[in-house]
Amino acid sequence: MRMLYSGYQAWNDMLMPARLAAQTALNFRKAWGPMGDLPMSRRMFALMDVFQGAKLTHKRPAYNIESVVSGNARVTIREEIALDRPFGNLLHFVKDDVEAAQPKVMVVAPMSGHFATLLRNTIHTLLRDHDVYITDWKNARDVPRSAGDFGFDDYVDYLIDFQRELGPGAHMFSVCQPCVPALAAVAIMSEDKDPALPRSLTLMGGPIDTRAAPTAVNELANEKSIEWFEKNLISTVPLRYPGGGREVYPGFLQLSAFMSMNMERHGSQHRELYQLLADGKTVEADKIKDFYEEYFAVLDMTAQFYLETVDKVFQRTLLAKGELTHRGRAVKPGLIRKTALLTVEGERDDVCAVGQTSAAHALCTGLRPHMKRHHLQPGVGHYGVFSGSKWEKQVYPQVRNMILAMN
């Protein structure tokens, strides 16, 4: 399977001329004049549009957050790299026009096949009342082998270093897969009495203890041995890329796994997209196109990080058992005493089911009751926990209140 990436790349290269031809035809559609709006022409262009858009990309999309309403005013947003590291940046969304200082929050984005821009709606909402930073992970295929490897312990190290960059009095907000390393980072900082220890830790739909309520995702991770995952899912980046020769878990494989869980829905969405384009309903069509432009932007993970995450988080659930170590040192959530904990779960989450995230409370035995909160959001699945109307109107107030109480 080490040559799988090369096969995928060859297939992409083979389709490239057809995609370019379709895009070129779309670019010259206006030259057709009134004929371009005939029913048959609209159907032809709709087919071309769907075809050329159904492709994977490997570069981070733009966040496109230019301004937000903060307080009683609309303020402009600019992006600034606070720390530049080989496998990820700490990105700061700077608000120059805010009069009063706002609580600093570091959003810990998943490294699970997509870029951090998948949390665009999450960030936009948090920016209303907070000074927001995010872990902006890089595509492993673009990281030269000279940068070394990147594993689970390195991920925890990055979080600690990034949190120190924010300084004392800041907060940590973790979404999905990185909830385990985020809790580990706070436990280590607590034991070390680190001055930059976050005042609050919010865990959103994360696999703290997958044994609490196993999902199809968890069962898949446990069906095979870690040796099987290494043999069948790890591939080598082609030499044409900066990270050529690096062993990775390709983003296109992760996306395939996600899509296979709900293939009927994705097929239906593309059929609907074709019909909307054929009917000339471009506004409705653009909403679907924007979603898939983000969804089809994939990120490769280093083989080490992927395999260690499957092994430590999903197969052996080391943190939940009290057996997780970092650089040979035991991780002790029970030593967290000054960082308030908020856990959030979605009633219909089929990725991290109810009970997996709230398990963090049982591990943080050193926290007094008033330092712990849990919110179960009715009527939402995994993405609804941190994106969409219920996130903005019902979940976000819980997050804001926790941060405000601990600021």
C-alpha cells in the first residue's frame, strides 16, 4: 500500500485534461449569448460544473473572515501568524478596532483529514466576544522530511507551546479528535504549575472515553490490529511534493471513509446540485458548492500521529484508563485544579456519542463541582455541536458564560 498515493496521483493526472476542458467551457459560457441559457445548454453546463467541482484539493482554503460584529460595532479582522512551526501555525485573528481587551481563546482544531478552516463558523462566532487564535495545521505532504516526524507527543507539545504564546489568563477550546491531547496538555501544565495554564478548557464532541458509547467509527478502529492499519492505510508521498518520501495517512483515504458512512446523502446532494444549476438557481447551488469545496480540501497526517492516535485514543483508550504517558511521564488529569472544565455533546452525534466527552469529568477528580459544567445539545449531530444555528444560539452561550465566569 506504500504506492497507493502514486496511484491516486496518476488517476488525478489522467482526469486533469478533462477537468480543464470543462472549466474552460464554463469560463466561455457568456460568449454563447442567449443560446447559453437554453434548457439543453444549462443542462450541459450544469454537468460540466458538477464534474469539474467533484475533485479533491490539498491546499488550505481561505478563512474568509473579514469582519465581525463585536459589541455594538462591526470590526475588521486580519490574520497574523503568532507562531510558525513545521507542522502547524498558531494563527491569530486580530481585531484592531476593539476598545476593550477580550478574553484570549485558543481553538484546538482536529488533525483528522481536513484543514482547520472547517471550523470557520466556530471561529466567526467566537470572535464576537473573544480574542481568537487557532491551531492551523499544515498538510504533511508539504512538510519536508528534514523537519522530522510528528506524533501524538509532538501534538501535545505544540498545544503547550501555543498556549504559552497566548500567555497567562487565556482559555483553551478543543473540537473533536484533539480533546484527548488537549486534556493531556492541561494536565501536564497543571502539574508543572505553568503560568500559562488556561483558565478554562472546553471539550466539544471529543473521544475522551470511546468505551462509554461506541459508535461505528469506534468499532471500525477496533476491528483491525494496529499492524493492519499500518500495512493497509499508510502510504508514501510522491517525490514531486515537498514532503516526498514521507509516510502519511492520506487525506483522500480519510475522506473516503467519511463519505462511505453516508454515501447516499452525498450522491443526493450532487444530484440536487446538478438540478439547481440546470434550473438556473445559482444562489442555492452555491451553498452546496461552497460546502463541498471545503469538504474536498484534504490534509495528510503523518503516519506516526495517525497510528498513535488510533492506538492510544481509540483502541487502548489510555487516557480514560489512567495509562496515558507523555514523553514517558504519566498524564494525571486529577491534578487539574485551577482550569474549569466544560464538556459539550450532541444528542445525535454518531462520531462521538453521548458519554464519550463527559467522561472527562470523572477523570478530573481535583476539580471542585462549581468548576465543572456539561451541556447536552438536543437535536444535533457531530457538526451541529460547533457549527450552525444551534451552535450559535444555544451552545455558544454556554461557552461564552464559562469563559466569562473564569476570566
